[in-house]
Amino acid sequence: MARIGFIGLGNMGGPMVLNLVKAGHTVRAFDLNPTALDAAVAGGAIKASGVAEAVSDAEFVVTMLPAGEHVRAVWTGADGIIDSLRGRNQGPLLIDASTIDVATARAVTKAAEAMEQAAKYAAGRKVSVVLDREGKSIELSLELAEGY
């Protein structure tokens, strides 16, 4: 199973982490809200003290944050995802699942691409997303091709 770093454990992120743990993945989770973080840990996630620890050995990094400003800070800020991954030989697949503005999505994608990690590492990897609302699940799966 996968090692996943997950940042943002609110109304959407919290249940997503619990589902990932139930599926057998190792999830290292972080949130600024200690109550949300404690709930994730009670559900089987590993508590991270910050962004750097959450992504330290992850194969996949997922962010689920409330707004674009939070995504920018977590991805490109000091001690954010990109700073924490700098110098790593092979980076994780980076996934933002936040509902944010297009400009922010493009900015963090550009920052990740500048590190030449996300696209290269994703090639040949299978990405699966499970959407669950009130017990109804839809699974989406995508095989990422070389040069994507």
C-alpha cells in the first residue's frame, strides 16, 4: 500500500484520510486545527508536526485546503511542500483536491513543474480517486502516460 502525506483535515479532508487508512494506506496527516488532527490520528493516521514531516517519505501528497491563499502557502511558502521536497531524488505525486481559483492552481502547478519532479514521477503511475458521499462510492482511475 501507499505512503501518503495529507494536509488539510477539515470537512472533506478528514473523511478522505479515514477512508485512505481503512483502505490500508499509511497516511501521515497534518492540520493546524488540533481537534481535526486528533480525529485523524484516532482513525489510524500518523500525526505529523508540520508540512515537512507530512511529506517526508510520501509517495503521494494530497492537500485539501479551504482557499487558494492556504494552498499557495502550503505549496510554495517557506517550509511548504516544495521547500520540503527540494533535493529529494524522486518526488511524490502531488495532488491538490481543494476547491480553489484557477490562478492559484496554475501557480502551484508551475512551481511544482519548475522542480521537475511531479510530472516525471507520475509517468507510469496509476492514480485512483474514490469519492464517497453518504455511503455511495465512485472510483475514478487514470493511468498516467510517459511525458504527460
